[in-house]
Amino acid sequence: MSRVQIEISLGILLVLITSSIILVYGLNENNRMADLAEAQNARSIEVGAALFDAQCSRCHGKQGLGIPGVCPPLNDRHFFDDRLKDVGWSGTQEDYIVATASSGRLTSTRPTLFTGGGTPAMPSFSDRFGGPLRDDQIRNIADFIMNWEPTAQLVEIAQPAGPGEAVGTDINAPLPEGNAAAGEALAKSQGCTACHIDAPTGPAWLPSADQSGIGDRAATRLTDPTYTGAASTPEQYLHESIVNPNAYVVDGFPANVMPQTYGDNLTSQNVADLIAYLLTLK
């Protein structure tokens, strides 16, 4: 075989090898792009989780379970199955989240259930509307919330108690024996810990260097000359704080921040469990 023939054969072989590599790479391109998209989405969810914790968890809770009477849950069946129908939104769920987070809400769409976090009911978060976040950061938060969808179908947030079941606002009404473990679980699911433990929105429940926990502090409130409520025992004080929070507002905290609807939304057992839990925080 002459040199020319050898060079031609090698050239053909290299062309065939190169073509095969390109073909294999091309056949795998869809998978590669899918893996890349998945990795980018995972990174967006990770960034969104940090942004949600910093910007949204104070009202919607770290797990997106909301605060009864104030802010709705985002991590539950209703949000993913029915919310778009409630507001007449014809776009996608993700775009609804982006639009709402970007421009906020002047008033609550369900004021009888959720009053909102203030005035406006929900602030604008996009820098295009005076908020602190860029558009890509808003999209990160939306990706994080959308990440809840598969498991949110299993979450049912408790609805207000039915007629005859609600505890009401009479702190002299007898309560059943409370269960502290059930009370702790209820405090977390109802978003109470978001304001009293995770963030200083309300008076801290846990002890610190400056004060004892709420379990001990409840008794001292009764002898405080500024106390304006009607309780005569620590248990009644905690009961009153839950169902009639404006009866006495701790100095340094504004009125009307804590929901006024727990008397309608909770049962006697719920309140008894919460009181039992709070009394353990000393």
C-alpha cells in the first residue's frame, strides 16, 4: 500500500471516528440538557430556600404552613389545587407566585380568613415595585415554593372549628386536661413558633439571659401593675393571651398583630394542649 493510500485510509478512519463521536454526543444531548436543567433548578431551589427564610417565613412560616388568621399556607393541598381557581388566575402556578411576590397585595383576597401582615396586606418584593429583590431572586423563591407541590398534596391545614366546637373567648370556661406534646405540635403547625421562637414578632417564649420562659413568666404577669387582662391564674393568663390577645399587650409590642380569631378556630382541647406546652417553657 502506497503512502498516499495509507494517508487516505487514515483520513477516512479519522472522519468515521469523529462522526461517531459527534453522533453519540448528539444522541445524548437531550439527556445532557435535561441533567443541566435539573442541576440549575436544584441550585435555584437552594437559593430560593434561603431567600424565603429571610423574606417570607416571618408571615408564611419556615415550612410554608402560614399563620392562622394572618397569612395563608403555601405548602398545602389547597394552594396547589384550588388557589388559582379562587382568584381566577388563568396562567401557571409558578407565574402566579412570581406575580404575587413581585407586586404584593394591597388587601387580602380572603379577609375573613387571613388579614395579612399589615398595610398593605403583603408588601411588594420586586425591586421594580420598590422591593428588595431582583426578578431572578423572585423566580428562585417561586422555584422553592413549587418544590413543595408533590408533598403538599398530603398536607391539609386545619380549618376553623365547626359550630359548637370552638373554644370561644371565656377564660373562665373549664378546659380538658392538656397534652404538652400535642400542644407543641399544634404551635408549630399553626405558625405560633414562627413569631414567638423563630422571630421576635411577639414576646419570646423561650428563656434567655434577660428573662425566664413563658411558663414562669405567666405568673409574674398577673402582678405586673401594667397588666390589663382579667386572668387570675397563669393558666388563665395563657388562655387569655390565645383567645383574646388584645386584653393585655406586652410593652414593646403593637396590638392587633396576633390573630384575634383563635377563639373561633381552636377547640377547648387545642387551647388546653397549648397551655400545657407553654407551661413547660421555663
